[in-house]
Amino acid sequence: GRPEGRTEAVARPARGDGRRTAPGRDVYNSAATRRDGLFLAARLAPGDSGGALGNETGAVMGVACAIAPDEPSTAYAISDRELRPLLAEPRNGPVSTGPCTS
């Protein structure tokens, strides 16, 4: 997505505020999960989810995933530690997206 209808990607600075294991629910709200996450001092906007979080050398450290509902200058990212095993799995053919939830 493109936040606020922008047509170009925009890099924004963020300051890491720690790496924590965070409890939560899976995307279908059917099971509890724990994720290695990064807490950020950053002003993300709706639509920034999925954007790469890079460090000063350009290495990807995580992927933006959420904004704190009570503090818009606090955001969260799924860490590279969480992502690397998923990206290493071979993919052959389509993958089900599962049922839609509201």
C-alpha cells in the first residue's frame, strides 16, 4: 500500500527502542502466538505495513506491521529473526490465504 495515497515510497527515520518477544494472536485470531518484534520511535501511517525497516548500512532489520493505537509516535516491526525462517522455506505454487475475517 501507499500511505495517504502517495505514489512514491518515502523513507522516514526511526529509532529502535528495543527488541522484545511479544504475545499476540495469529492473523485469523484463532491461536495465541509469540513474535520477535522491534519497538520503534517512528511516525508510521496506515499503509506503511509491509515496508522494510533498514539500518544505517541498508540491511533489512524487520518489516513494519503496526502503530500503537494510543501513541502514534510508537510503531512495531516484525524482526528479521522472525522473518528469515519464513523466507527460507521453499514455495511451490499458490498458497491459501484462508477465510476472510472482520
